[in-house]
Amino acid sequence: MYESFYGFNAKPFQLKPDPSFFFGSKGHKRAMAYLEYGLSQGEGFIVLTGEVGAGKTTLMRNLFRKLQSSTIVAAQIVNTHLDSNDILRLVAAAFGLPHDVTTKAALLLELEQFLRQCDQQGKRALLVVDEAQNLSAHTLEELRMLSNFQTEDKPLLQTFLLGQPEFRRTLLSNNMQQLRQRVIATYHLGPLDLPETREYIEHRLKTVGWNNDPAIDEEAFSLIYNYTNGIPRKINLFCDRLLMMGCLEELHYFGRKEVDDVISDFQQEFDASPSNDNQSTVTFNDLQSERLADENDLERMDNRLVRIEKSFITVLDLLKQVLSLPKVQNRSQKDET
């Protein structure tokens, strides 16, 4: 809806990761450098951690976009709520292999044959595992064992592990020593600072053709930063709502009042006050963190909103066409007389 009102060529603040909107903050540039370094080594595990919505998946997809498909065979796993018996099937499926074999030995043999075939073709296999904090110790051990597949002089598989901060605690546990010895690079992606938050918002707006409409003042940027803590996905969620409100109220300037109005809307929707002393208060940040944790639900929500907006625009266009018909105009003139 607001894209046409503000003259944008696309929606600037989507919830789903999109590498075309990649913003290189100091932290994201350093993380990308670590990923590229790890990739150049062609072996071991590379670990990237960060808060929910910090931009880990977008960062990885941006790296994927730079990869040469002629030399890299990449696969990604995003569903990690599984046990060690299922991880090998999921890896096989991610690489497009049949995964309905009856035994673990047969599945391992099939994976090894595939990896050796990639090597013979001059290609490298890269596995990316998202939401790694959900993996059990046994599941991580299965992934580590896959790194044992190698030729005389090089490994056949390299693995990237992306997870939330608690995954670092998992890696530091006593039973993860063998895995830690194979980690060649690790980086924790933090939030944006205040200047970067403003640059991030303006970057996404400029990507879709923003020409300072709506104008956003300094105080608005500061309030958005304070409310979202510099987390990119929270910034996207907030700015999307801000632009929606601006469109509905035909605003072309955002300052303290407009930002405060959106904050108030969020608090009314998500904050819950206790009805008695035995109930605990649920804050907006608690509920939002839980809500943002499931990226698939957010993507479905985002797509649904897009469809609703398009349907609304279609109805408005049809209404304008109906009102422009001669019969309708003549009837309106008669009613006025």
C-alpha cells in the first residue's frame, strides 16, 4: 500500500532476509571478511553467532550471491529441531540426494560418493546450518564426522554454523572439544549503533527509490534506535509499521510524535498488564523476541500483508473506476440538486 503512496519501487522493510538489501555495517563487514576467509581455507567449520534478527541469514545469502556456482555446490539447512538420526537425511536432501535409504551406513556411503564426485568435477561442497543453537551434542557430532570425508590432501566438505548467542556456550562445553578443534573462524554479530541505524534505514529506503519523502528527523532516528536496540529485523518491523501509518494518515514527515504513536500502537497490541498479583507482566520485547524467533512464520505473515495491501489497492482502483462512470456522476449531480 505505502509503496505507491511514497513512490517506492518495492517494499523497503521486509521481514524475510533479502541479500539485495544487504547493508555493510562495521560488524557485518567484519563478519563477511571472516566468512570469506573461512571459505578460502576450504576446510573445517566456520561459526557465526548473533541475536535473533541481527542479520546472520542475510549475511550468508549475500555470501551465496558472490559464490561461483561453477566451483561451489552449496546447501542450506534451516530446520534444526531434529535428532541425530535425522540430520544425515536432511543433509542428503539439502544436496538433492535420495534420502530414503534404509540404513545409516548406506546414507553415509551415498553422501561420500556425492562429495567425491564433486571433487572429481573440480567443485567444493559447502553446507550451511542455520539455527545451530537447536542442535544437540549428538547431532553436532554427526556433522563433525562428515568432515572426516577427505582425499589424500584435502577435506571434501566444509560447514558453516549459524546460531544465536547460546550456541557459543554449547561449543564451550566439555564434550565439544573435538568440534572446537575443527573451527577455523568464528565471529559474533552484534547490533547496529545509532549512526549505523540511521544509515541502515536510509540505505533500505534509497534502495527502493526514496527521495526524502517521507522526511525523517534526527530525533525520530534516535527514538527508533532506542526502541529496537539496533537489531535489523526489529528496525524493519518498526519502520514498516511507521510507513503504513504515514500512508494511512497521508504524512510526509516523521518526528517524535509519529514514532511515539507507533510505539504506543505496539505496546497496546503486545504488552499485557497483570490482572492480579499472581500473574507476571509480559513485555513487548519478550513477546516480540518470541515472535521473531520463527523466521518462517514471519515470512508467511509478510507475504500475507503484501497480498492484503494489493487487494486493498485493487478495490480502491475499482471504486475510482465506478465513480468515474457517467451514470454515477449524473446521479450524484441530481442528488445534489
